[in-house]
Amino acid sequence: MNAMIIFTLLILLMLTGMPISISLGLTVLTFLFTMTNVPIESVALKLFTGIEKFEIMAIPFFILAGNFLTHGGVAKRMIRFATTMIGHWHGGLGLAAVMGCALFAAVSGSSPATVVAIGSVVLPAMVKQGFPPRFGAGIVTTSGALGILIPPSIAMVMYSVSTNTSVGSLFIAGIIPGLMLAILLGLTTWWIARKNNYPRLPKATMSERFTAFRESFWGLALVVVVIGGIYSGKFTPTEAAAVAAVYAFVVAVFIYKDLPLNRLPKVLLDSASMSAMLLYIITNAVLFSFLMTNEGIPQAMGDWMIAQGFGPVTFLIVVNILLLIAGNVMEPSSIILIMAPILFPVAMKLGIDPIHLGIIITVNMEIGMCHPPVGLNLYVASGITKMGITELTIAVWPWLKTMLVFLIVVTYWPGLSTWLPSVLMK
Amino acid sequence: MINRFLNNLEEWLIAFLMGSATVVIFLAVLHRYFSGVPYIQDYLVKLNVSWAQELCIFMFVWMAKFGAAYGVRTGIHVGVDIIIRKLEGGKRRALILFGLFAGALFTGIVGTLGANFVWHMAHTDQVSSDLEVPMWIVYMCVPLGSYLMSFRFLQVAYSFFKTNELPHHDHGHVEGLSESDADDILRQGGNVVGARK
């Protein structure tokens, strides 16, 4: 009963269009003031302690690192490298865009940032080459989603914060599914390009490839710093993020010199305001999940599911459908922060691996970012291409289908996600 | 005048906190790394940097509170806008104003709760575990940030009421990218290459 009231209130408030963080907070306050006798002081305490965890601080650092990389010409050199490697195959620059997204995803933790960084460089180039604008827009919108599957990933940090799963293991677990999705998206691109006979680039010589590699080396090395550092235990994920931010700053300002120092305050301000927005949602989501736990809602749902005789298979179908629906109206961070604490206890009762669940949720979020009405990637891509959302929706459809197939594979093949961390992280 | 002061304060504060927290953690990592190196380690062990994590957390909590207020002004806080986008005229205005006032109400309540909490805190002598600063100073960010945020919501509501415009954050905008970037990735053998069929 209480669960019904809480959710109805939350959904009603959200539908008015107020910020998600505010609707979460107001739901909690309304409920606490009118329906329970939980002392309000404990809520006040939660308002402070909600984000006082060092793990959460990885989020602002990764955002800052991502912004330095976006402004610092790293994306450009990565695409150039990808172009010399695979630009002569069917799909040419399109294929290079997929690879560029995958490379950039390995240094950035956010999907929209990947779309911006790669898209704003590669899309004008593709139009110049004579690709239909839709083709490029579809590729970049969907491949940009790799940003949260290939580590580092802000979405995974969110999941680990709300479920106490190890960030390091989640990052490692994202590698194989991430590469697999990149290959699948690349195949889709190749297939469409071959069918329509889209332009290809002349094959690059070995020396051109080497030059491109050398130029993009500083960006690529960051992958080693972040993943290697976390895996070898040299840094915690948060420290790795801070080191990545400093490294990206040095590369952008002193090595590539694409970011003049006088733009530094602007980059800091943008990163700070983006991080603050996410941290503000986290604060309120922590409050919300405190309310849920206090009312025993996740446990009740778990018991109900088990009483209905739901096995893991049915449960995962429900999870996917629920997340895909949520992906229609909310952005990923909020979904993870609201849903993960509810789904997690149920999944544990059913014996689903926490890492596997994390990867399933991440892939769902990727899909949610690529379709309307609130797919953030779509909006970003529409900002770059000046295409309408409706046209973009048609444009992304072939790649979106690939992602849906991939979602089914990830959901029912736990080994794909859990094998690598079980081998590496002992 | 006061408004401009507040704007500048907000912007400089959060940008400063973002930058310096990064430097603090980076230095702490360097310190730990070089503490394993002979010769210099003798000097480094004398420095105690165990407070770095705590300082970083406090800085980011402050940044979160004031950044959230800045975010109201720049329209970065996302909501579910499927209904608002379908509505027009008076109904749309009413719903948007309702959302803004709800924001002002919530942040106002939180600010008051926070002020109350800080007031009680100030009468204890609780200090943080590593830095040993009084906790009520650390927690001051909640009433300050929340009241500022409440003020920003009212400000946005007022300007929306007058001009019918909301601040809008464009996620797709990148400064400093130029046409030449497109040519850069296509150059081969010194020339920008054309397509081959």
C-alpha cells in the first residue's frame, strides 16, 4: 500500500516536468511529514551524509577528465588513427567513427560526452565525403553509448554506489561486452555501407598509420593508466579518475596545445556544474532509497516474486522491460539510482551475480539514451547535426536493433560479463 | 549588484573547488607513490596527507550544493518533459511555474532543516576525523547552498513569468571546434583526400 502511494506520488511529481532530483526529494518529504513517524532529524542527517563517500567522487573527476579530452583534441587524433586503420573498408569513415567512439569510450565515462567529442569532428567530415547525414548521425548516436559500457563508466560508478558492488570489478566486466558491442555496431555499419555502396577511403600506408598512432598515443595511453592502475591496485577508481583528469589536462594544454589556458576556468565551471547536477540527484536518490528500505519495499517485492515462482529468467525479462520503459522518460543516472536499490535485493535472492546485473542495467541505459523521448545522445546528436529528433529516430533504428539483440545476449549469457573479472580480480 | 556578486561567487567557488580537489588527490597519489622511493621517502614520510580524501569529499559536497544552485540558473537540472512539451499557452505556463515553485519549496525546506541541524551541531564540539575542523562549518553548505538554490528557483520563476523564457542548457555545444578539424582527420599524404567509390 505504502509502496503504491510512494510511487504514484513520485510519478505524478515527475510528470509535471520538475527536475527529477526535486521530485524525489519532495516525495520523501511528503511521505515523512504525513505518513510515518521516522524522526525528521534522520532525514536531515541523510542530506549531508548521502554523498560523503570517496567512491562517489570518481564521478566529478571522470567528468573533468572527459571535458579536457573533448576540448583538447584527443578525439580528433583518435578518429584519425581509426581512419588510417580501417577507413579503407566498406563504410570508411563511418566504420572509423565506431572505432573512434570505442577508443574514446575507453578514456571517457559518459555517453553524451563521447557523442559530442567524436560526433562534432567526424560528422562534418562524413557529410563532406558524401555520406547521407542520417547514416553518420545513426552511427555516432549509438556508438557513443559505448561510453558507459567500456570502462571507465559513470553509470557503473552509480550502480556500485547504490549496491555496494566493487567498481573495479564492474569496470573489468564491461570490457568484453563493450568490445563485442563495438564490433556488432561496426558490422551493422559495414553491412549498410556495402549495400548502399557508400564512399571508402584509400588505404593508408604503414607510415601514415604509424604517424597517426604516434599522434594519438598520449590519448590512448590514458586507457592504460586508468584500467591498468585500477586493475593492478595502484589506485582506487576515484584516484585513477583524479590522475586521469590531471593527465588529460597536461595532454590537452601542454602536449597537444589544443586547449588554451584561458579556457581552463570555463572547462572547470562546466565540469563542476555537470557534476553538481549528478551529485544533487544522488543526494536525493539516497534519501529516496532510504525511505524504500525503511518501508521494506524491496524485500516485499522480492518475497512476492519468489512466491509467484519467478525464476531468474522471468525476473530478468521483467527487469529489461522495466528499464527500457524507464529509459523512455528518465535519464540513466536517475534510473540507476532509483531502480538498482530496488532490483538488487530481489536479484540476490534469485542468485543473480551482482556484476552481471550491473552490466545488464548498463546496457539497458545505453539503449535508453539512443531513443526518444529523452535519449540524451539523441539530443546531443541533434545539436551537432541540426537534425530533428524524429528524423534522428529513424536514422538510429538499424543500430538500435543491433543493440536490442545484444541486450538479449548479455542478459542470458552471464559468462560474457562475469568471466573476465572472475579471472582477473581474485 | 548583489545578484552579480552572487553569480560571480557561485561560478568562481565551484570552478575553484573542482580544480583544487583534483590537485589535492593527485598530490596525495604522488606522495604515496614516491614514499616508496629511497632517498626522497625520508622527507615525504614527515608529511601527513591522510586528510586528502576527507578534504576532497568536503570540497565536492560544497561544490555539489553551490553547483546545484548554479545549475538552476543555467537550466541543467533535467526533468521529464513529455507532458510539458505537448501543452501550450496557459496550461504550460501554469505547470512550469508549479514545477519551479515546488523546487523553491523543497530547497527552502531543506535549507531550514539544514540550518536547524547546523545550529544544534554548533553547540556540540564535534570535529571531522582527519582535518579536525568543526563539523558545523562543514555542514554550513547545506543551508547556504539550499537557500541560494531556493532563491534561484524564485528568480527563474520570476523571469519566466515576465518573459516566458526558461534557461536552457545545450548539451551538444562544444566550443573551439572548427571546420579544419574535419579536414585534419582526412588528410593523407599532405592533401585532403576525396572519396573513392
